[in-house]
Amino acid sequence: MPISVIMLFFQGRQIIKPEELVSRENDLSTLIGNVDDPTEIKRYRDVVRKAGIHGDYVIIGIEHQSTFDKNMIFRILNYDATTYINQVESKKEVYPVGSFVFYTGDEEWKLPETLKETLKSIPSEMEPYINDWRLPVIDLKTMDARKLTNRR
């Protein structure tokens, strides 16, 4: 199913027009470590689009997942952070980043969908200071197809 169809009618209502989806670079590779001897980390998102919504822009990252990955939240966090860093370093406007996991596996997705749910334990005194990160998982095999066509 094309990403444009899914995103155009996200949650049963049209929020993005097809002509406002623009392909973006999906290579998020970066250099880390010592300036004289940096290490390259290769990262690629499955799909990246810049989308206009009511005159504002967002960057949408999509990952297709057919198997469980208990570290998926960390992958998404890394992709999102790298996208923000790349925007800052390019000295251009920084657009919000929204990520989605389109899951097509046989079993129901039962893994944690937030960073805090994934972490082993957080001392109660520190809980307000630990940032959370959401992992929006869309299970395509259980999704009501009528939501994609704006029918109820």
C-alpha cells in the first residue's frame, strides 16, 4: 500500500494532499568520535517525506516492520534525533519530525510503544526529568480499510 494513501487519510481524515508530499533524503549516516579519526555510522530510514499541512511543514519518517524488534523505540529515537541534528547543521529551518512504524507481522504488536515503558526502571525522583519518546505503531493487517478511504 503506498505511503501516500496511508498518510493522506491518516486516522480517517485527509490531512495531507498528494501534491504536498515531497521525497526527502533517507540517508541519515553521520560521523562520530575523534575529529582526526571519525567513525561513520550508517543509518537509512525506509521512507522520508516532507509534507505540507495547512501551510506548515513536517518531516514524516516511515519504517516498515514485519518482525518484532524490542529496540525499535531506540532506532526511531536515533532516526528522529539525527534528522533534527542534520537540519540544525544545514543551518536551514528545523521542521518537526513525526515517525510511524507500519507493522505487517503475523502476531499482534505487544512491545512497548514509549521509551519509558522500554526502560528497566526509573527512580521516582528522576521520572519527571526523563524524556519520553512515542513509537506510533500502525498494524496494517488489523487496520480498518475504511479509514483509508474516508468512509465510516
